[in-house]
Amino acid sequence: MTYSIVRPTAFFKSVSGQLESIIEGNSYVLFGDGTVTHCNPIAEEDLATYMLDSAVNESMQGRILNVGGPDGPLSNKRLAEMMFESVSLPQKFVYIPTS
């Protein structure tokens, strides 16, 4: 059986939900100091293209493929800071200890 496992790091659509929450005045929840995890959001259309390519491109088959958008990975905290900046709101974080 031919297969490819495609694992996107994040979707822009999920980021838009987080932005809506910020606009509503909610705090952004971070685990640890917010720099432990990183993501590289990808647009749905780009992910769809990548998935189609993985089905027909033999070099992508039989593998686990981590995929992200065209920019470098961002820490969760940096992503949140960018969202607060984009709507000109003061940053409000809730930090959840990881240990």
C-alpha cells in the first residue's frame, strides 16, 4: 500500500480563530514561557496542493512529511505578539506552567 503522512504544523484558519478571541478582549494562553513550541502556519490551499503532490510524487511516498508555510517557524509567543500588534491591542497573556 502506498501512503504519505502529511503533518501540517498549523493552519492559518486556526490562527484566525485565535485572533478573533484577542479582538474580543481575551488573553492569549501560553504554555511555559511561550517559546517551547513553534509553528509555521500554512494556508489551506497550499496544504491541499502539497497533499495532492504527495499522492503522485513517488519521492514523497512512504514517508512522514512535516509541512508548514513559506516563512520560518514562529514561537507561540511571537505569533501571539504579532496578532496583538496587528489589531493595536495591548498584549495580555496567561502563562500555564509546564512542570
